Amino acid sequence: MDRAIPLTSPGPPGTDVERSFKKAILRVVKGGPARLAIEAGEIDAIIDPGSGNAILLPAAQRALIERKAGFRSLVGLAFDWYWELDERYRFISHQGASDDADGFAEEGMIGKTLWDLSIDNMSDADWRTHRQQLEWRAIFRDLEIRRVGRTGEVRYLSTSGEPIFDDRNQFKGYRGITRDITERRQAEALMRDPPRFDRAIVDALEAPIAVLDETGAVLTTNQAWRTLVTTHPGAGTGVAVGSNYLVVWDGACGDERVDGKSIAAGIRQVLAAERAVFRYECACNSPSERSWFALSVTGMSGNDPARAVVSYEDITERKRGELLLGLELTVARCLADADTATVALLSVIRAICETQGWDCGRYFCMDQSAGVLRFVESWGISSAVIEQFLAKSRGMVFRPGAGLAGRVYQSAQPLWRLDGPRGARGSSMALAPETSKSGAYVFPVTVDDKVIGVLDFCGSKVREPDDHMLHALRSIGSQLGRFLLRQQAVNTLRVNEMRFRVLTNLASDWHWEQDGNFRLTQVVGCSPFGTPDVLGLTHWDVPLVVADAGWAEHKSQLAARWSFCDFELTIAHAEGKRAHYSISGEPVYDEAGVFTGYCGIGIDITLRKRAEIELRESEARLRARLAR
Amino acid sequence: MACKQKGRTASDSRTAKDMVMVLYITESGPNSVRAVANLEAICKEHSQHNFRLEIIDVLQYPLRALADGVVVTPSLAKLFPLPAATVVGSLSDKSGVLRALGIAE
């Protein structure tokens, strides 16, 4: 109870106020030493015998005010919120740094009791106890309350209070302070339960993680690990806490057998501290698609039983990109090695199927004369169902716009159908007559943006194509289209050549070729010369050829690289008979335009020449007879 | 007893060598603060005496001061050994204080 009565300021020296103040003081203080001390300024307060109050002198008054201000400032540093309650425990005032932060202010706490506010950690029993304390007018300290704000933010507050009494010792209410202890509480929670904190961190990691002990048994896993088994079942992903991870890989079978042995060996090395980290890339086959993971096993040291951490990283996207790049190279190599369209189609379809995990592929070519897409070639895995399906495909045709293949031909855009409801671009109705499989991918084979056919693939692992896949298959379609067009041109050339050769054979008895020095290098057909005997000789050096003046002109024609036609040569046989032949030839140049020799044909004209001779002889005889 | 005390209170058993004093102050008053400090220094300097000091804040207990005949603070009242004496002010006059307390310099 503060019974000091600060006097009003005495005012400047010499003023009426100052004088009346001193008069009042000296009326109270009658003793000489006390008066002298007052005059000397060594007195702080005077006790008025009449009222029993202490009267502060100005200097003490200022000191007291400053001290209270300082104290208030210090107290302000120690709490976030100061409050007062009335005698019915209702808030009548509150102020402090956290008025805006604690959320109580916005809730409108004036007129409410503490238990009327949104506090969720106090049971009815707790409130009864607290109210009993208040009824007993007890000082309460560090009552901890928890409040969940509108945004879901949890705040912890610590509040302390003491009762207020008036001069007549009547209870007037409570006053107290509240501190925000949220950060402290959170820190304490973390300190109290570090394993739980660690688990929360591990569970928050995106990568699937498992911790192994020295035997390979799984000590703990995170949420991503537990989810992995539902999305990617396979060896290594379904290992629960308590199971042995090494045993799982040791027992891997089928496609995963080789991976399993390598992975188990690597993990053993890490557990034995022979290596710090082991990494391995492995495939994981699910019924719907194929995924790839980078498995990483990192060694641990310390006193706890954990010896290694296993983590998976999904590298499917990267792997698919690599496979598509490899597929493009494979297709290019197949086309380079193939000498026929059939071989090329088979090898390309097979490469695509094996890379993408599809069951079979078919090529339909546009038959321009009939205006339909016609089945040309196919490849499939060794399966009775697939073979039956492909056998049914033979002879199958599609009109443009009909079926998936017809629609791809018409639009020049790829279409696909996924398994069941995953289907995207391509209705099952359109595909149903064409395939018996659940998924299909069809893309055009093009030449300069013109579609010449479509490739149709089926399989249970057809997935939604990404940009990489669309680009790769478009590129493959273009490569294959150019190859097929080139092959078509080669075939046409070959047919034409064959036709020309047949006609040539019909029009001549033999054909021949010469090198740049006019020496015979090839003689094919019914030539008058024995073939082995004349190779390497010029026509005029051939034995029994009659030399006459015509050869000089012929040689000059050859030297000039002129074509020649029906040059006649005569062979005199030993028995005296003469045979007559006619040869024609054309100069031959290589791709660089360099002269390489001559090629031409020969015709036996002996009968004609003999007939001419006989005709001339008859004519001569007739003329002679007429002359006689 | 709601008052500030140095050593034991005056009501404690005391011996013939004890010197019992009461210092009436106004807490936080500049002269009172100085008086406490000066008296502390004197007590320490003359520690051969067995001082029993009680400090009373008149803002809390004004009636106690009136009952003891004290009307200004700071005031130091020597109660024992007799004769009783009172010193008014900040006790900065060390000689005057020692003289009042009956201690030879």
C-alpha cells in the first residue's frame, strides 16, 4: 500500500507556489535539525502527523517516478501481455506487445473470462481447479494454455496472476501477465522426443529410404518406401521392417536374378565397411509399365545398430530417354544393314518392340492403286496368342479414316490407346476390330510429310507417350519412310534394268564390255569368240578377225569416245568360211565423269551378208547376161 | 515484519556490545539511497562494533515512523546503547554520525 502523497511542484524559487510549499513543510517539521536538513536538500519525505501520510519532496518524487517508469519498462520486457480482471474474473483491460499476435484480442476478450476463450488444452476439471484458486484469491503462476488460431497455428501461452484488493481489503479482481512460450514448447517437444523428430524428417523425404542393421535386416523405413511397394512391386521394394533385405535380393528370380546377385554383393560390401557407397541401376517391372531405379546404399558408423541406408531414386524418365536414343541409333543401323524392305521392316519393328516392351508390331502400307492400307509385315514375341493375332492380321486392309491405322494415315498424327480407363487419344471402339491387346500405339511412316504407311504396335505396357517418345517415333517413322521410298526406287530400277536386259538379249546375240584401253572385259551371250580367249584383247586383236581399212576409222571413233553402230567385222575360219558380225557400242563414264571404257552388243549377220553377197552375185550374173 | 533489515532485527536478543539502529528512508529517494550507502560504509569501517540495523520504508509504514517520533526521511535513530540519538539527512557528515552513535573516530 503506497500512502505517499506527492506534493505538487513547489515551482521556481521565489514564487508564491514555492513559498507556500515551504510554509506547509515547515509547519509540519518543527525540529531544528530537520529544518536545516530540509534547507540543505537532504530530505526525501516528510511524514504528516495529522494525516499519517508520507509527503514526498520534489527530488524524491521525480526519482520515484523515474524508478517506476524504469521498472515498468523492465517488466514490459519480461512478458508479452499485461491484463486485469474484475471481481468476476472478466477481462477489463489488456495490453502488450503480443496483442495483435496472440489472437485473443481479435476474439474480443474484454468482458469474457479466461475459460470463455478458445483454449483447447484445459479440461473441465482443470478449469474447476483454476477457478477454485481464484476463489481462494491465490496467486497463480505459469498457468499454461494452448490456443489454436484461425489458421490452425498452435500457440502456447503462460499466464500468471495475483489478486487485487482495495484500501478496505476488498477483493477487486486479478491482474497478471501472459508470455508466449510457443517456441520454447516446440523446442522442448523436439528435445523430449528426438526419435519422433527424426522420423518426421525421414518421412518427409521424397526418396524411399530404409535403414539396415549389420545383418541386412530392415530397422526402419520412411513413408515413401512404404508407398513404393504399392506403386512398383518387385524385388527390393516390398521389404518391411524386420525383414532381411539381403535375403530378398539373394532370392530374386527371373529378370531380377542378375540384378539381385549384384545388389546383394554390393550391400554386403557396404555392411562390412569395405566400401562407403554402393550404387546400382535396376529395372522394376510392374504389370502396367517398366520403371528404373538408382539404388544407393550408404554405410553408417556409430554406436547404434544402423549400418547402412538404402535409398531409391526414380530414374525412369532418364532411362526412357536413353532407350529412345538407343532405339533411334538401332533403327538407323538396321536400315543401313538391310538390303530389302522386308528385312528393314522386320528389324525395325522388332527393335521398337524390344525397346518399349511391346508384344508385336505391324506395318500397313498405302496401296495407292486400291486406295487402302494393306498389311505388309509384322513381328511379335514368341506367344501363341500373338502369333494367332498376327496371322489374322495378314490380308487385313483399312480405308483411310477407318480404324486406328486409317485415322493415323488420314491425320498424319500418332494415336494410342492405353489399357482400360487410362486410354487417352484413341477410342477403344476404333481399335477393337484391329487388335486383341489392351494397349496400342500407331504412328505414321512419312516421306516429306506425306504418309506412305503406318506402324501399329500392341502390348500390355503401352503407356502415355511423353514428348521424348513422340519425337523419337516421329523420327523413326521418317527414317523408315525414306528407306522404303528409296527401296521402292531401287526395286523399280532393278525391274527396269531386268526388262532392258531381256530386250537387249532379244535384240542381240551377245553383249560386251571394254576397259579404257578398249580391251574386252566381259563377253556374255552367243559370241563368235571363245570368251576366255578374247578377254583382255581388243576387237581388232581377236584371232581370225580380218583386218581391213574399216578398223582405222573404228579406232578413230573409239579414241573420240563416239558411239558407234553396226560396225561390221569379218572372221575368216580355217576351213575358208567367213562369218560376219555387227557390233554397236557406247562409251561408259563413272560418277565423276571419267571415261572407263565401252559397252555394247554384237549380232551375227553372216546369213544376211551371205544373202547380200548372193544377191550381188545374182545381180552381177543377170547384168552380164543382159549385156550379152 | 515487513521491513528491510540489515543483520538481525532489533527485537532479536542482543548483547551489551550490540548497537541497535533504525534507518527510516523513502525507497528510491536520492537522499535515502545515499544514507543507506553512507551508513553501510561506516558500519564496514567500524566493524568491531556489533551493529543491529533495521531499515524502514516510510512509504509503506508511515505510522511506524510517526510512532518512533520520526517526521523526515532519511533519519537514523540510535536506540541502544543509551543515550538514544537521531541523525537527519543523507548521513554524508561522517563525523556527525559517529559522534551521534558514540563511536570515536
